Amino acid sequence: MCRKKNLWGRQPAWISKEILLGLRKKKRAYYFWKKGQATQEKYKGLVTLCRAEIRQAKAQAQIRLATAVSDNKNTFLHIY
């Protein structure tokens, strides 16, 4: 049997603390928007910001992986 290392289980390599914080802010803004305490523009702004950060982080992770694999083929197995 294997044990989880943390509460969230295994996360993708591109997720950082900043992205998690942005997702938490987005979820909170959605909650307030549905209750009528925040505007839709504020929520949509956070959605686009989170989406851009996630896309940038994924692209950077892919670039790092590609450069690491071109140097050493075994790093692909250790990263993913």
C-alpha cells in the first residue's frame, strides 16, 4: 500500500503556490458573485488572469522538460 504525501495527492509539475492562490481567489470570487456580493466583471477578470497564468506555467514546464530531455533522456522518467 502507498500513502499520500500530502492532502491533495499528486499535483502536476507546473502548479505553483501562486497558481493555487489565484485559483483560491477565483473560487472565492465565484462564491461572492453567486451570492450577489461581487460583480461578474471582477469574477471574469480573475478567470482570465488564472487562465493566463496556468497556460504560461504549462508552457514553461514543457520548455524545461524539452531542454532537460535533450540533455539527458532519463530525466523524462523522473519528471513525469
